Amino acid sequence: MTEYGRGPGSQPWHPEEPPYGEREGDGGAQPGGWDAYGTQPQYPRQPDPYGGWHDPHATAGGPYDQLPADPYGPSSAYPAYYPAPDAYPPPQPQHGYGTPPPYGYDAPSPYGDGGRHAPDQQERYRDQGHYQEQQHYQEQQQYQPYQQHHEHHGPPPAHPGMEHTQGWEREADDGGADRLHAPSPGGAPDDGPEGPADEPADEPREEPSTRAGRRTAKGRRNGARRKNRMACLVVVLVLAGGAAGATYAGYSFYQSRFAAAPDYSGSGSGTVQVEIPAGALAGDMAKILAAADVVKSPGAFVEAAAADEASKSIQPGIYSLRKQMSAAEALELMLDPASQTGLIVPEGLRATQIYALVDEQTGSPEGATEEIAESADLGLPAWAEGNVEGFLFPSKYSVSEGSDPEAVLKEMVERAKSEFERVDLEGQASQVDKTPYEVLIIASLIQAEAQEKDDFAKVSRVVYNRLKPGNTATNGKLDFDSTINYALDRSTLDVSVGDTSLDHPYNTYKHAGLPPGPIDNPGHQAIEAALNPADGEWLYFVTVKPGDTRFTETYEEHQEHVKDFNAEQAKKRAEEDE
């Protein structure tokens, strides 16, 4: 490491030393007795590590007696472009003789930095010793494109007393950096890295302090440590965030798969009406109830419904429930018919009966719904022949006071059309050699005559057998009491012989074949039976009493069953008279 004017003792600075700048009248030349390294040369004359003395031309009286040639200076093969200070200290007398100034070239170094290197390069140059090594390289190689580093040359032994002290470090911290830009001993001011244009190219310049380079390197190391610590912190934060995310995901998975769904407790309070649409499944109902704050979560109701088979019987419609009920309580209330505020249309009702129900449920005047049905376009299919009977499908509808009767009727027709599409009524009718409208009429007859579910397909077979061409037993007549009751707008089992002679298109005792239209609004089971009659040769049937319907092939056998029916009816009337 190169020192500047620092002696081994507590020696004051000489006025002519670099911090004082150039003295007036010196002309830039070094005084004859000035020694930048103290009272003795820093290093004795060293033998060249590659053989011979290190500087054969540096002795007094030599042919040139000049500074060592700058490898990037005037002796370079390239012309100078930018003036810059030299990287080496001023020439030192080797034998006490004054050294005249060099040629005074004004040409700057071709690379513009005058041999000065960046702090990291200076770090590599520290402790390299005397400038004579550069002269040796000049002799060995006239021009090197790039200055080679000298780490392979071992540094010469340090001069005694030149070790760094704590005081020197403090001095460097306090003001050493300022001396790096102080005027050179030659008196020329330092105008920066490039300097004035008229400054000699090889004018000695004070080399930046190696301690500043060491502080820079230390700063870089500290910066690297800070970057490493920051990177570690980022990694820790990322890992912590990932762990937290994994924990939350695991908790959510456990809650969704194994934990019980959130639920209220108790029977709730207040009143709220919810509407369950047609075709809604348990999950759909659960979402509707949770949205109305009847249950706390959809999952709670789904679990309660899965545990109770009766939940499958829940019908579409409007339900009066309470807020914040437990799922089990909500399910129990929905299964209670009293909670259903919608309009329930049973299978087999005539259109006139349904009109009366709609009037009552909506609060409309009596007969208002029937008038609407006769004049409004309810969306009937073309094959309905404009008759609404048979198209008011039995189900539960969301009807309350103030509802529009026309909207209610349209909803019933749409429900019927959906059912017909589901069973492919139009396509399946041709399989039984009937039109869709004829199948609907047969379904209405089955709905009115059959008493038990097992009887639907058998009654259907009786209809088809009686309508069969060439049937001489009934001559194509159905002989159904239900058709007379429809014609007379009544419901009774007491059909007299005189009633059978009624002159009405719907009197199947008098007119062969099917009646002009449906006699009621059949449900799904009756429609299925009309499309799929049971196998058999039955032509007659009679329901003696509830659950006792008897099917026969001959008229004689049928008359025996009719006697039993009459006896049962007489017994019933006697009980009513008592």
C-alpha cells in the first residue's frame, strides 16, 4: 500500500507536501531534496524478480533520467484523446539526486483515465510497492491492450513503521477522502478525472486512498449481507404464508367434508314466507331457506332432509316458516300441511271446481276466474281444441291473496304441458292408436273411475276393450256414471235409470265412444295408465266398497257384483239414518 508523506514518527507535514498544493514559483518541478516517503527511501533498490536490477535506467546521469513510462501514456501505440491524472505517485529520487521533469508531454492517456482505476481495481493494486514494477513491465512489453493485474508479483516487504494505525483510520474517516482530490505536488490543480486540456499527460497525481477502496469493499460486503438478510426474510415470509395458506385450506377441507354444518337452535321466531318451485331438490330448497334466514346454512337442511325419508314428499308451493330455525324444526314445519299457504289442486277436479279455489285463494269475486278462462289466451296447445279442461294440472301452486287469477291459470297450463312433454304424450299416443287429446280424455275417465292405484291400468284396459271395434257386448258404449255426473255437474254414486237416458253428449250410456272432451284434470298416474293399459279381457268392473273393485268379462258375473254393491249402499244409508 502506498503512503503519502507519512514518517515513522510524530513528524509534522512539510509545507511542500501534497495537502499544501503547489508553491508559487516552483514551476511544477519537484525540489531536489524532497522525499515523499520520509527521511529515507521507502524501499532499497530491489533486484528484479525476473532477473537483473529492477530499473537499469533510473540511476543518476542516465540517458533520460525520467519517470517510468505509463503503459497507457505517451509511449503507448495509441494517440492520446482525453487528459487524465496519473495513477502513480510523483517520481522519487533513488540516490538523492533531483529528478528533472519528464518530457512534458501534453498528450493525455489514450484511455482517458490516466491509469486511475475504480475502487475495486485499486483494491487489487494496494500494497504493490514501488512504481519501478511498472517500469519493468514497460521494458518487457511496449504495449499491452489492457493493464494486467499484478497479484502474481509478491509485494515487497513493508517499510518499518508504515503499518496502519487506528489513528490513521480515524484520520481517513475524518478527512482522508478530501486529500484524494487535493492539488498534486507539482502544483497543477486537480479538476476531476479528466482534468484541464493543458495539463501534462504524465503529471503525477495522488492515487486514491486504498483505505477508501477498503471502505468501499466493506460497504459492498455489508450491502451484500443486507441483501442476503433481506432475501432470507422474504423466503421466511413466503414459507410462513404458504404454511398459513395450507393450514387454512386443510381447515376448510375438514369443515366441508367432516364437520357438521352450521345450524341454528330452537324453533325460531317471527314469520317469513318462502316459495319452493316445482322440481326443486333438497339442495335447492336448502339454498332458498338459507337465503331467507330460516336456516343458518344450506348444509344443515340437507343433512336434516337426508336423515328423514318424509322430506321427499315436500311439494312445491309457498310455506309459512319462522326465521333462524334449526334445520330439523324447519323440515318438520314444511311437512305440516298447515304451513303450506299455496293452492293445492288435487287430481280429478273439474275446471269449475278449480276456478272456485282460485277465486277463494286470490280473494277475487266469485266467477272472476271462470270468466278469465273463457276469454284469456292461456297458452293451450293447438290440439286442445280451445278446451281448458284437462290442462289445469294437479299440483301445488304459489297462490296467495292478491295473486292474479290469469297468471295462476297460465301456470297450471304450463305445468300440464311440461308433464305431457315428459311422458311424450304426442309420440306415445300413436302407439295405442289414439290422438293426444283422446289419450287425455281416457286419462280423465280413469282418474274419475279408479279408486285404488292398482286399479288404474285395469280400468284403462276396460276402456280400450269396450271401444274395440266389433264389440257386441257393449256395442262401443262405455256406460260410465262419471260422464253423467259431469254432464249434470255433480258428484254422486246414486245414478238412476232415468239419468242414463239423459240427452247429453257426455252421456256414455247413450252415446258410443269417448265423450267430447276430458271430464276432469287427470294426474300423472292416470296419464301413464292411459298410455299403458294392463293385459286382460275385462269388459266390466264395479267398486263394491272402498278397496273392493271387481273386474269381470261377462255381463252375468258383473250383475252379481252389482247386487253386492247395492246391498252395501243400502247398509250405508241405514247407518246414516240412525
